[in-house]
Amino acid sequence: MEKGRYRYLNVVTAAFVTCLITSNIIAVKIIDVFGVILPAAVVIFPIGYIFGDILTEVYGYARSRQVIWIGFGCNALAVLAIWVGGLLPPAAFWDGQQAYGRILGSTPRLLAASFAAYLVGEFLNALVLAKMKVATNGRWLWARTIGSTLVGEGADTLIFITAAFAGTMEAADLGRLILFQWLVKCAYEALATPATYAIVRFLKRRENEDHYDTDTDFNPFVVKGAGG
């Protein structure tokens, strides 16, 4: 199919960006799952990685690179809008200003940690999957999706937790938090493998696309057409 005429690329892109922004908003809530402390974002953030896998598997690394940067820009815009909303003077009868700041007013440290972790994790995820696809000649999709998630989610979790919370808790607690979050996210990916297979098969058939990154420039900062 001609470039730019994919029927479902915009749908996958929208799903990816929605997962990213939603996860950042609900991450402020800390939940307890059978004694494991996790941010509420764990219910949707791994789905973003699944859509990232689908993007790279079907459309290739260059398309995925574009979507990763689109997600970064949309998230930055959402953060800016939330920040400006917090600065605007509240109506005299509205008593939710403190709650607004408590829930949506992320500190600069948390935002910096989130942005850095997102970029490193997503680009590693796309890179590993694209390289593995060529190396396996397109076989064993489950190995590519899980393998890329182990690396991408591992980097994301390590960078975010370390940058956001180092110095606020004991090193052993920090290590356990990183390990638990990484394991939960990777288990999520593994359990979603049947759904990933179904979506990938559907898209490859309907889009008439199954991209192999045999001559792709994997520099995440390259700005060029989706073919490279």
C-alpha cells in the first residue's frame, strides 16, 4: 500500500497517545495489589507498549519513531494545559483548587523523570522489536513482543523510579519497587499476547503491510520520511 494511505495507522496512533496521557494522569494514585504497591497507571500504561509493538511490527521503526514523538508532544501539551489551568484564579464558589493541585500538580522532578523514561523506554522497545524481527525472519512474534517489553519497560521503570524517588526511600525499597513494577508490566504484556497476535494479523491483512527494517536509520532524532 502507498505510504500515507494506511487506513488504521491513525487509529493505532490515537490509542497509543491516549494510553500515554491517561496513564500519566492517573499515575498519581498509588494502589495496593495483594501487598504490592503500584501506581494506578499500571492498568493502562502497558497497553501503550502493546500498541508500540504493533506499530513497529506492522508499519516499521520509522513510523513508530514518528508516533513516539507525537506522543511526547501531546503529553507535553497536556502537562502545559494542566499547569496553566492550575495557575488560573479559581471562582469564588469553587473549593477544589487544593485538590486540583494535589492530583494534577506533578512536581518538575516527576515530570522530568516521566519524559526521560518514556523516550528511552519506547525507543528501546521499538529498536529491539525491529532488530529481532529481521533476525528471526518474522517468526515468533511472541518472542519479539515480550523480549522488547523486557528491555523497554525495564529501562522505563528503572529511569522513572530512580529519577523520581532516589533519596526519598532506602535503596532496598527503591530496588523492590523497580522490580515489582517491571515484573507486573512484563506479565501484562505476556498475558496480552493473544490480543496482540489478533490485532497484528488484522492490520497486516487490511493494510497490506508487514515492514522489515533491513536498511532503517535507527537514530531516534532523525527527521525524515517514514521509509527511513
